[in-house]
Amino acid sequence: MAGSNIPIDVFMYVNPETRVVDELYCVSPWGLTRREAGEWLPITREESNIDEMDTYLVYELDWSTDYLAMEDAADDDDDDHAAITDFDMDRLDEEGAKKYGILSIDPNSQDDDLVLEDEEL
């Protein structure tokens, strides 16, 4: 996914109480999918929990943060990003979201809007 020019955004939803990533959602030209049992499953917004997770911190996956050793890079075509692998193994927490992502939504922020990289100031 990371090497393509097709916009694919993965969002990590951090539970404010447990500090664990509870949900991974992917938004692409093909629609919305949720990560479940190691697979991306199509889902509608109405079926998702997105609107109920208004207290969650949301990190957008930064594809450039998946560093592989050179000997492993050739076999990367079918591998998932390290954050996705960690989520599948129930070990992605807030620290991992910070390591692999960029804060996209902070419900506790005093700012009206977070400044996105692409926006002009």
C-alpha cells in the first residue's frame, strides 16, 4: 500500500481509558474497511463505531514509519505495516500509535482544528 499513488489512509483509534488501539479503519477510493481477525472487512459508516468514539484519540498511520531490515525489504510485497501487525497481535497501544502515526483528532485539544500538513497557514 505504501508504495502506490492511490490514497489509502489508516486510522488508529486509541481508547482513552485503556490507552490501547481498539479499532483500525482504512479509508480508500474503494470505501471504508475495518480491521478484524487479520483482514480488512468492508463496512459502512453506520455499521462502524466511529461516531460513538468521540472521546478517542485518532492517529493517522504514517506509511514511512515501517522500517524493515534490508534483507526483509524484498519480501515486503505481501506484508502489512508494523502497526497493523501489532494490532492483529493485540499489542498496539497509544505509544505504538504515536510511533507509527500522526495525531489526527484530539478531543481534549483546546484548538478548534488541528493543522494538517497540506493546509496553508
